Amino acid sequence: MNITGGQISDQTPTPIYQFSPDPRIFPLAGTEFKVIACIDMDAFYAAAEAIRMGYDETVPVVVIQWKGCIAVSYAARKCGVTRFMKIEEIKKVCPQAVFIHVDTIKLGQPYIDPYKRDLREKFIINRDRDKEKVSLDYYRFESDKVISIFRKYCGIVEKASIDESFFDLTEEVSEIYKKGEYSKDWEGRIAGGDIFQPEAKEDIFLLIGSQLTNKIRNEVKQTLKYTCSAGISYNKMLAKAASGMNKPNLQTIIVNKYAQKALYIVDIPKLRNFGGKIADAFQAIGLKTLGDIQQLSLENIISVVKDEHCAKWVYFRCRGFDDEVVEEKDYTNKSLLSNKSFDRLVTNILDLENVEDLILSDLYSRMLKFYKENNMVPSTLNLHYYDNKTHERRTKSGPINLKVKEDKFYDLLKAKTQELIKQVANVIFPCKFLGVSAKNFQKNDVKSYEFDLITYAKEKQKQKELEKEKEIERIRLLEKENEKTFSKMIIEEVESHKDQLKQNSILDNNMKEFVKLNDLHNSLEFVNQESFQITSLNFPTNEDRPNCFEEDGKKIEETKCEKCGVLIPELQLRSHDDFHVAQELDKELNPNKRKYRKVQSGEVRANFQGEEYSQKDVHKIIENKFINQPDKFIDPPRKNILNKEVKNKNNGEKKNMVQMRSLDTFFRKK
């Protein structure tokens, strides 16, 4: 049947039974085949109390919270007892029912371990709601025992609730399949069809999954005495649907070829994620089961849900397709909540502290347990309250630092809660409801600092030394790399100007002598005051060089220094100027330094390109280079200065001598 304008027509679209539909319509086509199981504990709260009290499965146990029923055993259900019935109603329907109250935390009493409680108090039905707070710790601890058995058989276990878990058995089933360690018998009932001998690999995987799931259920029964029902299929949604088809203490398998038929009789709200508005929309037009939705075309579903994306989601999931994966919970998103409603109105902060203590005792016990299991603490605390001005429930949040030792948790929780209550004190009274929740969990690293101060200091010093060594090594490698880069730059510059230097006869013939004499002048303070004086030399200057060179294909600009006339790369110009400033300042402050004053006599030795020369050697060099070839090196107007003869005081011989002037005299402004 189809729906047109809200009316049901007789036209029936062809059902889609194939496992892999057209990927243009359904994006999940071709996804990897999985083996998913869902195990649901049978009447968990009632079973936990019955086992705790020593009752067998035939005793009708009813779990009470205040004056209402929150859990009913299957023996009591056979008598007609249902959840949320009043105690008086239950007694009429099932006179032999055993009433057991959930654990409570009492005002003014310390927290009691649920395994050390006086069980006789469990039969006291009439409780003071304003002085007691419900505690579900016993059920949580028993649930953890069940989960520990689950994890022995499967690596991926998702705890959906306190009594329900999902398993991704694909990897475990694949290993069993490779080893051939399985029988050919199904464990459980096949929904939507008859039992068959599997031939396809996917069906064999589900068969092995049924055997493995049954093994898990049997161990839970033998070890903890709990019964549970299970569903096995190729996705999460179908596994959940199958787990509720044959309760209690049975398991159901939904295979690919029977998937759509298995869902045909399932009520719409029973399918995972189909409750709420989706179920209301279809029930409003008279549809009750998933089979009714299967008869609708995509266009009909769009007309019901008023959204194309949602319509496609409904269309394929009511036929058995689902893309939700089984995964471990992210504990950073975990939230712990403890709240309480009370009959007597509270009108001031002092009276509210009693309620606060009950709530925090419950929250603290749960938070401490979670901390010991996962080493995580919350970083945010929320206060839940009823706003008497806006007449709605609201939340006030604040940060809390619990990265401390666990013995300080409760005090910090209480202090933060009182702080939040004071912030909303103008709207919270009269108060009839209060709750506190913790969220945004983070790792608590306080254990890593549990050592003495000396050890801590040593560790810090060791860490600093290691960092220093790493920095020294980094700088050494950097300097080495820079040295290689600079050497490469110099070589490339020389090579680039090699041809030009060969063509320039002055540079070609006299560059070495220029460099030697320049180094000699820097290290030689004087020759003799009575020697010949050179006032100008015709050496090649920086003007003969280009004002830039290339490095890795990029031009590096050079600037001529105003003080020394040397061409300096622009990147090094500032440091070169700083050198001149420092040199002038040093000369002003220390005029008597040897390098700044003229020495009258004595033997002088100069470091000349790695070699040492005496005063006589210097005279010889200058005589050979300048006296014998004056036209080449010295300006013609200055020739007569070099021809002056000076009498040697020691041997009376006449010898051509020369006195080197200070280099800065050649650059003085006239």
C-alpha cells in the first residue's frame, strides 16, 4: 500500500530483498561484512537482588524504589506484575511477591560498600525520601563483573547500558573459521525463516558467531548465575532487534536472506532509533509495524516525515540496512549524574546542605570507582536546579581541578557545589529538586609526581642538562652547515669573477701583493720614523669589483663601507659598522694600547699569511717590489720620496728604507 496526500492507496511497490542495493541510492553498498552480537541481561535489577538474597528463578521478586516498582522478575511477570505498578496493586495481582528496596544512602551516615550492607534493611519498604538517596552501586558493580567475562572472548565490547552490550565478533569468528574449529549447528533460532545449512561465507560466519555468543552466555550463567538473551546478525541494528525476539535466556540470529521478513512483524518503536517522533509520525496514519513501512515507496515516506534525508534513512533501515559501528566508548565524553527530588520544600542554603551531602556521597563513590579504573577525573561540574523565575530546569556549570590525590576529591566537590549554589541562590528557592553532574573527564597525572623533593629536583636538573646538550649539538650542526654554505658562496663568487680577474692586468698581477701588504700593515705598527714615507699607493680598489654576486641563483647586493672602502654584503653591513664603532671606542678609551701607539725602536715581527718576518725581511720585500718597480705600484708624483737615502746607524751603509704609514692616513679628508 502507498500513501498519497495522507491516504493509503492499493498500489504496492516491489520489495527490495537484495543485500547490496544500488550504491547510487544506498551509500552502504559493498561495505565489509560484520558479525555483531547484542547481549541483554534478563530482568537485571530483579535478578541481581534475587541472587543477592539467595532466591531461585521461581520466586516472584519485585524491586521497589520508594513506593514504585522499577524491576520485575520473570516469575512475577507471569503473575501479571508490570513495571511502575503501585505496591498495593502488585499485592492484589501477586500476593506471594517478595518486595526488595534498592540500596539507599542515609543522611549523616558514611558511605557503605554494597557488599557489606545489612541485607535485612532491604525488606523495609517505607522510607524517608527526604533523608535518603537511592544508590545503584550494587547493580553497577555486578554489571562490571559481566563485562569482564565479555572481554575475555571479544576485543571490541561496547557497553550500551548497565544491562546491555554490543560485540564486534568479526575478528574472533574469522580466526575460528580459518582453523575450522566449529560445528555445523546453529545455536539459537533463526528469525524470519527456517534453519538451513549455510553455504555462503557470510552465513557460515553468522553460524560461528551464534556458537561463540552462546559460549559467552553459558559462562555468565555458570560464573555469576545470571541469564541473558542475545541477538546475532551482520549489523548493530539487527542484532539489537534480534536480542529481544526470544526472551528470556535465548538467542536469535537474523541472516541476510531473511532480514526483511524478520523485521516485518516488529513494532515500529521496537527498532533501534525508531522511537519518538518517527514512530509517532507513522502511527498517526495507522501504521504499527515495520512491515507496514516496508510497503511504502520512498516518495510516500518523504510525505510522512517531511524530509528526504530522513526518509531515505527510514526506507533502508526498515529493510535491515545499518551503518552504525560497534566501538568502545570515549570516556572523555562520559558524564556522571546524581540528582534527587524531595517532598519537603527547602527554603535556605543551610537546609539544602543536607540534600547536597546525599547527592555528593553518591556522585563521589561513582567518580572514585571510575577514577580507580581509568585514572580519569572530571574538569567540569554542573549544578542542575529548577529556576523559580523562568519555571524550567536549568544548569549552572563551573570548572573544577581534581588533579590531586583522591582523599581530597570529596572536599573539592563540596566546595565547588556550594559555590555554584550561591551563584543561583536568588532563583533556586524554594527548592524541590537538585542534581550534580561531572563531565569532561581527563587523565589525572598526580601519581607521576608522588616522590620526594630531592628526586624531583634531580629529575628536573637531568632534564635541563639533556635539553642543554641537545641545544649545543643543534647549534654545532647549524654552525657547521653555515660554514659549508659560506664556503660554497665564496667559491661560487670567485668562480663567477674568474674570467674578469684574468682580463684585468692590475688585479691579475698585483692582487696577491695587495693582500699581503694589507695584512702586513694591520699587524706591523711601524718600521722606522726616519724611513721613507708612502703617502699613496696605486693598488687595485674595490671599485674594480662588481657590486653584487650570486648565491644559489639569487643576487646578493653589496655596499661599500665609508670607513674602510671594502665592499660588504648588505646582510653583513650592520655588523661591519658595529666593528668600526667598537674599534673607535676602544681607541678613545685605551689610547695607550700598543696597537694604537708608535714604538720607537726594537725588532718587530709580523704575521704575514701564516709566516713570520723580521724588520729586515720587510725592508727587503718593500725594496724589491716598490723601489725596483716604482712605476707599477706607486703614483709618479711620489717617486722622489722613495729615492731618499737613509744612513744605517749600525754599519754606516746607505740603504733604501721605507716607513709604512698608518692605513687610516690614506683615507683622511684633506
